[in-house]
Amino acid sequence: MHTTLLAFGGLLIVGLAADAIGRRTRLPRVTLLILFGLAAGPAGFDLLPDSVRGAYGLLTTVALTMVAFLLGGRLSARTLGSHGRDILIVSAVVTVATAAIVGGGLILAGTPLAMALLLGGIATATDPAATQDVVRQTGAKGPFTDTLLGIVALDDVWGVILFSLLLAAARTLSPEIGPEIGPEIAVTTAGDGSGWRLLAHGLWEVGGAVLAGSAVGLPGAYLTGRIRRGEPMLLEALGLVFLCAGLATWLGVSFLLTGMVAGSLIVNLARHHNRPFHAIERIEWPFMVLFFILAGAALHPDSLLKTGLFGAAFILLRMAARLLGGWLGGTVAGVGGPHRLWIGAALFPQAGVALGMALVAGEHMPDLAETLLPLTIGATIIFELVGPLMTQRALGRVGESRR
């Protein structure tokens, strides 16, 4: 126990150091924490005890549910009234464009169709935690920032739906049927029905998350903030986060979407709240420090080397897709010139959701797992290191960064 406590204490001090270095060098502290995790993990000096690395799953769920809860809080009626159309259009266009450009580019490069479809779906995932932290570190405020945070709150929803469709399509092209996952859903289908079962699983992950988030958010909007008027207490805020995370995990649905739905319901329905998410904002950073360091420790740089030119093509195609998709979505939505040029660059970060998609695809199509998983892990390393830098640059170029 003493080793575990010492390790957690040391990691929190590292978070303090990363914050100080980030302020002096303007490097995103997310990148600094992930680099430290790489150095401290098995790929580096292997300094972290097994008990600490074993907590990664729990910390991931709690930390990302907090992030989703805060992102949901950004989807207030006032924000949606000002930027809701832009958020919906840009997020949908970026998601579809990313899948089409990455998948289509890989097909033209000679990649098997099923593999290209899966990688196109995986490429749509982002990292809302990294984006949110860069916004907080830079103190960015303005219409571009509001739109960006709204997009990262929604694009993983579009991504999960589109990935489920592409996975179902890829399965119909594969002669082998992998194991089933997810909740038991009765679906009447022709033949073996594997494609429909996968689609049903994707729809359940989204629809079930909406139900779970509503089950927490609706009573939370009315009951919280009554003991200390106008602002939920820390115990109330933590209780909501853990209820969202636990309920989503139990039902096998997206805890990101569950937290986002709960947060958006509370911010829009709790008329007696003045600052409904202030308590979470005060305690979120310690969880995020541990999450980002352990995320870095879980990465294996040799995975990137194994993918070779194939991995490089995926990374370059996703970068191009984000830039083009952001510009196209901004054009359709009528977003201003500078914002239209930089929205795609701000959406480079990618992490846990992409890895989750790769694991799901690997379970259903084990013959592709040996390629999918190393490629996704390798690409994650690049996007987690480069992505926050691009987000920070984008916020600076549109003039909304305060640092």
C-alpha cells in the first residue's frame, strides 16, 4: 500500500510541475504529462508499480465522465442558440468527411476494403479531455472556443454511430464471424444477422447512454443545489459523476455520452443553479493528471514502428481529413474565414475512444486485430503529442487564447 500511495503522491506533484512548465514554455501540459508517462512506463524506465497501472481503467472512466459532464454543461440553451447550428453542421460534416477521406484514401492505396472501412470509422474519434484541458490552460474564450467544445462533445456521438455502421458493413465483407459483444438485444434478421446485431449494439450504446444520462440528469437538475442554494456541493457533484460512470458501465453504454447528457440536462433545467459545475471544475485536474500520465504509460512506441508506411498513410490521411472536413463544415455552416481554416486543426487530438473502437473491431474480426490495434495505438501516440499543440495554435490564431 505504501508504494501505491507514494506513487500517486509523486504523480500529482508531477502534474504541478507540468502546469508550471506549461506556463513558462507554452507547451500543452497534456503533452508534457503523456511524455512523462511514456518515460515512467514500461516503454521507458518502468517506474510505476503494477497497482498504479491497474487503476488506469477506473481513472479513465471517472476522469472522462467528468470531462463529458463539463462538456454537456457547455450545451446550454444560450450557447446552442448562438452556435448550435454551427456545432451540429460542422461536427457532422467533419465526422463523415474524416471517415470518407481516410477510408477512401486507404482503399486507393490498396488496403483491403474491410480494413479501410474500419480505419475510416476509427479515425472519426477525438479526445475531448485533451481539447478541454488546452482550452482551460490557455484561458480561451469566444465563439470559436464555444463551437470547438460543442463539436468535441458531439462528434464522438456521430463517430460511434458511423463506426457501428462501418463495422457492420465490414463484417458482411468478411467470411469469418467473430464473437458477439455488448448487451443481449433481440433483433429479427435474415441469415446470421451479424451485421444487424452490430448495428443494434451501436444504437444501444447511443440510445442507452441517453437513457442513463437522463436517469441521472433529470432528478439531479431538481435535487442538487438545494442544501447550499445556487451551487451544488462537492458531494453532490461527485455523486452525479460516479452515478453516470457506474450506470453507463453497468449497461455497457458510452460513459462519455452519458455524462454529456446528464450535464446538458442539468444546465438547461436547473433554474435555481448559478454555477452548477463549479465543484467539479475544482477537483477535475487531479484526476486528469493521473489519467494522462497513465495513458502515456500505457502507450508503446514500438507499435508505431510496426505499422510502417501503412501507419504513416493513416496518420497523414486523418490530418488531411480533419483540415478539409473542418473547412468544408465551416463553409456549409457559414462560419467566418479564420475559424473555418483552423477548426479542423483543433480537432487533431485522439485517444481512448479510438482505442475502444479498435478493440471492438478486433474482437469481432480477430483476423484484422493484429494490424488494427498496433496501428491505432501508434497513431494515438502521434495525435496525443501533436494534437494538443495544434489545438493550442488554432486557439491562438483565431485570437481567443489568453496566454
